[in-house]
Amino acid sequence: VQLQASGGGLVQAGGSLGLSCAESARTLSSRAMGWFRQVPGKEREFVAAIRLRGGTTIYADSVKGRFTISRDAAKSTMYLQTDSLKPEDTAVYYCAADRGSSILSTMTLQTSYYFWGQGTQVTVSS
């Protein structure tokens, strides 16, 4: 397993969830990591990304101000704190890592990422 996502669950609108993504030895050369989400029948969409050196972060407009991406290098774990959740945030959330070639302008693209986690379900009830 290259990445292991966890922390999903069922929460009421307005609530919070903290997602985690455990890294592996295969992602040691990664330059960027990100979170994507997917609803059945729709394309997987970008949520947030972080540059591992420097900590620059990027967010989708739909989650800006509500979600926070971070990483603890000592624990080899990336996080996504999701606050003020809305029913439209319901999706399977996937974490991903690149192979060291991403630049800032490409960190929102799925094609920039090579390693993927198995996904964790987030369900927000109204």
C-alpha cells in the first residue's frame, strides 16, 4: 500500500472531520501531495494540495476557507481538516502523491499524481 487514507465518516452539516493520509517509503521522493474527491457518476475533482518543501498550499474555490491541508513530515502523514461541512461535500476522498515532478501550476491536476490511496467516505447529512 502506497498511501493509506482514513478519517472519513458521517457528520451533520456544519460539522467537522479530520482526514489523514499515511505515506510510505515509495513516496519519499514526492514533491507535492493532494486530496481529491469523487461522487458516483462524476469526475474526480481537486480539493487541496501542498508542496512538501516550503508548505505552499492550494485549494479549490469550493472549499477555500473551510478546509485546511497540512503535513507532518516526522509522522509521514498528510492531513485534511474539513470544517463547516456541507451536504455537497459528500464524496469519497482520495489522497495522492507525485513522483517529484510537480510544479505549482500543475498541482491541481490528477495527472500530476502517481501514488493514490484507497479513498475514505465522507457523508454530510442536511
